[in-house]
Amino acid sequence: MSSGDSLQGLIEQVNAFADERDWRQFHSPKNLTMALAVEAAELLEIFQWVDSNDSLVLTDAQRVASEHEVADILLYLLRFCEMTGIDLIAAAQDKIKLNAQKYPVELAKGKATRSIDL
Amino acid sequence: MSSGDSLQGLIEQVNAFADERDWRQFHSPKNLTMALAVEAAELLEIFQWVDSNDSLVLTDAQRVASEHEVADILLYLLRFCEMTGIDLIAAAQDKIKLNAQKYPVELAKGKATRSIDL
Amino acid sequence: MSSGDSLQGLIEQVNAFADERDWRQFHSPKNLTMALAVEAAELLEIFQWVDSNDSLVLTDAQRVASEHEVADILLYLLRFCEMTGIDLIAAAQDKIKLNAQKYPVELAKGKATRSIDL
Amino acid sequence: MSSGDSLQGLIEQVNAFADERDWRQFHSPKNLTMALAVEAAELLEIFQWVDSNDSLVLTDAQRVASEHEVADILLYLLRFCEMTGIDLIAAAQDKIKLNAQKYPVELAKGKATRSIDL
């Protein structure tokens, strides 16, 4: 199945899921940003004591847990975009273009962004 | 442009962007979960003092800021899945099925999940 | 018990707790910022579907859960300051002074900081 | 100055600061948990691309940035406790006792908590 059909399919499923349960009332954009941040922290939690290098190869348990959390993050992201009318793919495409200007290769190569420099 | 081509297109762009800048060295799964959580908090920040009801209609400034942040969240999510070999769409589809079992309509209707009940 | 003795007492207890369990090895500043962010999100989670106005009066369950999370946040904050040699109280006193300059009463009165203005 | 006087002094300063600026209206517990999570993520951001081992010795810039963020976290934590009537020190003392039961030395020694085990 192409990811295109799947992303649109996911959007429809997320919305149907929420409507069947009468959850729209809880899904203000404000609340959805909280739910999304909570899921992002659950993904973070999997790796909080794991060494950066060790994290390059996930254990089975880390993989399963990560799959659940990336899914939750995406589902809330899609729901937030639904409730705000934001086109997620278009926003991401625009942001990559913007990032290319902010971080031209010749200046950014090999250097971490948002690092605190002396 | 179908979102399918676009999601795959985004994945390719994100990876090319990071490779051109020799950023793979910074992109351990652990580090990427941190970057993602930072972006999720930047989305949160837009609404921290905004009333839940007021957040139902975004101001222009809130919309532009939200577009940047949802884009950043998606891009780091795609990069995390790239570095861990996780199929994001499949994970999301599986999670919706799991959620349907955890929150059957007859029990969940009208009730917020993860609420603290007396 | 004065909170002064208690804060110093807490610092000593947190350090003893970690040393008894040989946890220093996990407590790099980087890792501690992750653990702290995870706890901050657990506090967030208690209120994610709760209306802002309703949150003004905590239910018993919300209170108990909040007590656990504010405790966890403080304990990790103290541990981070221990591992980095940061004087938390002094840093907070300095920040209030800085904030007073950034947000003079005549300009800030009645206006939320970090709000997205049109 | 003893940290006891200072913690109580900080609590009074934070409350006076907010009252002078008529900010109580924005400081629902829900909103304060969002502001606190935002600050926790700003602390996280300082270290997102920094290697765990390298983070053991902060650069001057990392130190200054960290001081600002730990201060912000503590100030919002104190404000949240003020608005909810939670005794932060007592909550932390209770949590350490609870943690000692959850993580007895003989079982927890040398093992990270919240790690994902195979």
C-alpha cells in the first residue's frame, strides 16, 4: 500500500476514531499539543539512561516501545492538523526549504545546529 | 501531488539534507528523541497562556508558528524512523487497531482517556 | 522543619540515594535533562484533557498525582544541579532579577509573556 | 543566606512578581504545567547534540544557559505549588521514601530505573 493512501487513510481513521467516541470536545488545539508533548516524552523515556552509541542498535523491547510512541506522536500530530486545518505535508516541505537557507551546506557541514558554542 | 509521493519525498529530502551536512554523527536515536521533544515543546509554547476555547480558532501568528513546529516534529519523527528502521505508517496503523481494543466505543464514548478519575 | 534544612536535607538524601544504588554512572547532565523532561510531561498529562478553569480546583486524584510529579521534577532538578555544580537558589534569584528587567510592570501588566501576538 | 530563607524568599518573590503584573489570570495549574514543560525542554535542548560523556563537563555557554533554565523550571514549579496549595518539600520528602521502597538497594544497585529490558 502506498504511503500516500496510508497517510490519508490514517487521517480518516484518526478522525473517525475520535468522532465515534465523541472526543472532539477534548481535542482543542491547546489540549492536543499537550497530548503530543506527553507522547514525545514517552519516546524520550525509552532512551533516558541509554548511552547515545548504544541507542544506535535498538533492543527488541526498545523497538516495540518506540513503535508505539512514534505512532502516538503521528496520530496526535494528524489530529492537531485536522483541528487547525494545517496541511502537514506542505508545512514540512516549506520547512525543509527554509532550513536549507538557514543551514547552507558550506556553513553547516559537520556542525550540530542549536549547539551552545563557546 | 499525492501525499504518498510527498511522504516518501519528504523522507528522501530529510535524509539527503542530513547527509549533505554530515549530520548523521549527531543523529543517534537517543539524540533524535531529544530534538523531537524540544520541537513538541515549542508547539506547546504557542498555546501555554491561551485559553482552550480560544485555541479553537488560531490567530495568523499562531498558525504560522504552528506550521513551523508541526513540520519540525514530523521531520525529526521521519529521521528517527530512518535511523531505527521503523515503518512509521505501519506502526500508526497497528496502534489505531490497538487503541480500538483499549478504548471500545461503548466504554470510551464521551470520556477523556488518561484522565485522573476520583 | 524549616524549608532551608529541608532543601539541603533533600539534596543530601537524593545524592545518598543515587550513590547507594551506584546510579552516578547513569546521571550525566544530558541524561538527567531527559529524566526531568519526562517527569514534566507526566505532570502535563494529568491536565491534558482538563479544562483550564476546572484545573483551578484539583480533584483528590489530580492532587496526589501532581504531588508525585512535582516531587520527581524537584529531585531530578537537584540531582542535575549536583552533577553540574549549579547553585539552584542563586540561579533562581538571578533569574527573577533578569525577568524584572525583561518584563517591567508598566509594559507587562495584564499581558501574557511568550504569547504569539498578531 | 540559608537556602531555607531563600526558598521561602523565592516563593514570595515569584508570587509578588506575578501579582504586580496581574498574571494570576494566566496561571491556572493547567497552563503552569505547560510553561514548566516548555522550560524543561529548553534545558534538554542545550544537550540534544552533546555526547553524554562530554556533558559531564559543561562549557561556559552550557553552564550559563543551564542556570537560566533550571531557574525557570524552579520558578514555575514554585508557582504551580502556590496555585495548587502543594507543599513541595513535603511532597519530595514523601517521594524519596516511596522510591526507597520501589527501588531497594539490593535489587536496584547498578541498574537504571525505567530502562526497557529484554
